[in-house]
Amino acid sequence: MGAQQRVYKQRIRSAQGMKKIFKAKEMVAASRIAKAHARVEATTPYADALTRAIGSVATHSDEIAHPFLDSERKQTGRAGILMITADRGMTGPYSHNVIRAAEQLANTLRDEGKEPVMYVVGRKGESYYRFRNRPPHRAWTPYKENELPALGREISSVLTEDLLTEDPAVHLDELYVVGTRFESRFLQHTRSVRMVPMGLVEAGDEAPSPTYPLYEFTPDADTVVEELMPRYIESRIINILLQAMASEHASTQRAMKTATDNAETQINKFTRLANSARQAEITQEITEIVGGADALAGSGRTER
């Protein structure tokens, strides 16, 4: 019985230690969500304004031509997929949902006769493909939260170069981004977005067409689009990276809250088992004492 109690007490100490770690991680993630959400709110208007500006130029100019607006881009059949995952663990199902969505998108592209090319952000995504002997074409790991804007500019520069190059071994016809959209600390959505060719109308058939603002273009529409399009790619990727980071913090908070509750459940469970083992040990000792006294009384001996 004594050995059993020691085992239970050891498990209780272990669960208490894990509970402290999980609680600390939960509090850190909760404190970072607000800052991450503020960065998302700060970058979203700029990205939306660029999208409306490009839509206005393309809508009100009949002679505009840009490779990113060409819906018939079919030079090499290669489609780039930028997948944004976590760079560390304890994030719950966050990275798994993104990887599953990217794999589904890649399978869909293969069914259409296209060749998916993986660009991965985060250690979780990179380790997933390397473990399966399918290393990504390009990976950005590790990365820091305060360096996300610089990372977004680097990624957009690489992808823009691959989209515009004439090298058939590198050229991309399409570009998709698979990440997590941050709605609130309680709600996030994993989504796949096609960035190139750029779809000016991404609504359903029954939805009204968007109304774009009127602009005056100087010197001409082609020059304006040529200048705006790289900025559009850059702003969108930075915004998606920031949304992914906010979603990662929210997922970490929920996962650590669940882990903390489970650790508390384990502590209560082993505490009850330890108390039961202690009670059984006391009962056994009392039974042995009473049994010994009865044996002495039956033999007619008396204690001196």
C-alpha cells in the first residue's frame, strides 16, 4: 500500500507541474491576442483599399493588361500554394487544419491536371512534408512574430518573381494562399484564397457586383496597375500572416485551457486514489491489530 501511495503522489506532483506550464502558456497567449488583433485591424484597410483600387482600374479601363489579371494563364501548369502553419507546438488543431486544407487543395489541382508547388511558412508545415519525403519548394522557418511584416515582404518578392519569370522550371501560373482568418478570439476559419489570377468578383452568381470607386489615373491605367499589383500581393500576404498569428494565439489559448482542465481532473483523480489507498492501509492496520488482540485473548495469555 505504501508503494501505491508513492506512485499516486508522484503522479499528482507531475500533473501539478504540467498544470502550471499550461496555465502560464494560456495567460501568455491570451495577452498576445489583443496585440495581434490590433495589427490585423491596422493592415486590413490598406489591403482592402488596394484591392478596390485595382478593381476600379480594371473595371473602368477596357485596354488594361497585366499578367496577374489574365484568367487564361496556362504556361507551365504549375500552381503555387503558400501554406501558413505554426512555428511551435501546443497550438491545438491550428496547424493540422491548415495542412489538411492545403492537401485537399493540392489534390484538387492535381485532378485538374496542374502541378502544385508548395511554399511553406512554419516548422509544423515543413516537418510534415519532410517527414513524408516531399520537401517543399521553399520554406521560411523559423520566424518571429515581430518580424512578420519583413517576412511578408520577402515572401511576396519571391512569389512575384516566380509568377513573372519566363523560366519554365520556376514559373507559376497560379498562386493560392492557405491560412487562417481571424474573426475573434473564439472563432477562426481555415480558408484557401486564390491571389493570382486575381478575381475581381469573388461573390456568388446571386450576389450583387461590387461597386468600385472612380479614380483618375496618371499617367495611364497600365502604369498604375503595374505599380499597384506588387503592393497588392505584398499587403495581402502580410495581412494573412498577421491573421494567422492572431489565430494561432487564440488556438493556443483554447488548447492550453483544455490542457489545464485535464490536468486538474488528473490531480483530483489521483488525489482520490491516494486517499483510498491510505484509507485501505489504515483499515488493514486496524484489522491486523484487532486480529492480533483476538488471537491473544483466545490463547488465554495476558499482557504484562
